[in-house]
Amino acid sequence: MLNFFKNHWLLIMLAVIATLLAIVWVQGKSNKTAKQSLPNLPSIAYPNLTGQKVPPAITFNLTGTDLPTQVSLYQISPKSLNSVEAKALAKNFGFPENPSNISTDSVFGDYYLWLSGPQSLFVRLSPLDINFVHDTSSSPISSQGELPSEQVASNFIQNLISTNDLTPTGATLVINGSRKMFENNILELKLDPTITKTRVVDNNPTTSLVTSYLGKDGKVYSFLYKAGFANPQNPTNYPAKTLEEVKESLLKEGKIVTIGQPTTEPALYVPTSVNIIRIDSALLFYPPQPNTLYPIYILTGTAKTNEGDQPVYIYTPAVNSKYIQGSS
């Protein structure tokens, strides 16, 4: 046997090399076939969000991550109010009918502003954006009584939304947490619109599209409504990125949308490295492009910056890169 190997070692080596080359060829052909098997679907022009580039030094420490195999892109309609409806809304919030100021933006159109004592109400007509605030510096918060429970607060705010015809048609408002603030005299309540259990976000994942401050005295001290969409329909299902595809495409397609605490400006921090500990599926509502809900992944982690470790949030398209305009 030993003499056989000595006499035919060259043939044996050639056979081994040929076998290895055949394996590589079969794997390459399989990968090519897998890419070719992706369905023929329209490409997507994802919004160009404001934010910072993802640094090359990025690590993933994930446990139990189970990404979907497909994600859906939805067509929507901007939720809007006309002038009469906006004035009726203001009256329901206790303001006079006529606004204190009307301004116009080249992108979004008309903005209405009401001022009355310590209260202000800002309304963008389309896509609808509402910001009601009671100024506590000129009218102190009551410390008498008890704060409502999270569920009672949710029922109250959802009734307010329904009464004013603000329910985001085609979506379900789900509690995304609450916390006591201002020496436990205010309850902050967050509600997220969800579609088939997928959260809808704007370009700031640390805030919910419906956020309210409720006091012990039964007053609403703040009401922020940014769910300016309606009628999600015609979902188009796209192959989703795998975790490996997320890692491969992140430097090119990802964007740091928030870094640091919610009250800080992202530009204050320069990230040198990022450690990702969580990935969630979401739908992006982007008011400058108000006719589509875009499937995204939200990557959550910690960034090392010039000011120490900071929480970081990254958005990246959830669909396979083949379908992203400008990706290939």
C-alpha cells in the first residue's frame, strides 16, 4: 500500500485538488442560483435620513435573535385636517376658534398655532402633527390626588383620540411603557401604532408617535401626536435580510439616527465603535415621503464616543439589498 502511494502520489494529489475545486464550484453555483431565485419586485427608494455614518469598528453581541424571512412595504395615505377641522380640534382642547398664527412651509404646507394662557397648541395640517403643551412654569402641577394607572391612562388618551377622530385607521395603538415624572406628579404614557404587531416609528426610535403627560388632577399636560398616516394597504412582501446580510451591508446602508440620551443633540458625540445588543423589526413613517411605510431594522447598542459610552440607535433597510435603489 505504501509503495502504491509512493508510485501514484501525483495522481492522488491531482484527484484531491480536482475534488476540492468541484466542491467550490458547486457552492458558487448554489449561491448564484440562490441569488437568482429572489423574486422580481420593484426597487425601493428608502428615505435619506439625517444622522451619522456607522463606524467600521462594530461588534454584535446578540442572544436569541430571530429575524423574519420576509417583511412588508405598505402604501398609506397622509392623515390630514382642513382648516375647519383644525379649528374644531382647537376648540375641543379649550382654545378659541381662530389660531394665533398661521405659517406656511414649502414642503408641508400650513401650520396653525394657538396660544391661550399657559397652553399652546401646534398643528401641522398634513401629514398631521399635533403638539399640545401646558406650560408648568407659569401654572404649577398639582400634587394632590393619585396618578392614573397605565391602563386607565391609556383608556383615557385613546378615548381622547377617538373623540377627535385621530385614530390611525388600519393600525392599533399599543402601550409602549410609562413612567412617573416631575416628582411623581406626572405620568408619561407612550403609545405606538402597530400593524400586524410591527411597531411604526419616525426618525427617532426613543419616542413614540403618541406621547401624553397626565396629572393627578385629571389634566392632560402634554399631548404629542405624530401618527399622521392612514389606511395602510397593498402590502408588498420582500425577502428580508439575514443577520449576516445585515452585518455585510450595515456600513453602506445603515445610519445612526440617535446617539446619547433623548435630550441631547446627536452631533455632540463622535462614535468610534459600536456594540449592537438588539435588533428589532419596525415600519418607518417619514413625513417628507408620506405615502409609504418602509420596513426597517432598528439596531440598539452602545457607542464609544469622545464623551464616553452612549446609547445608540441605528436604522437600516430590512429588505434584501437587491431591492434597495442605489445599493448595488
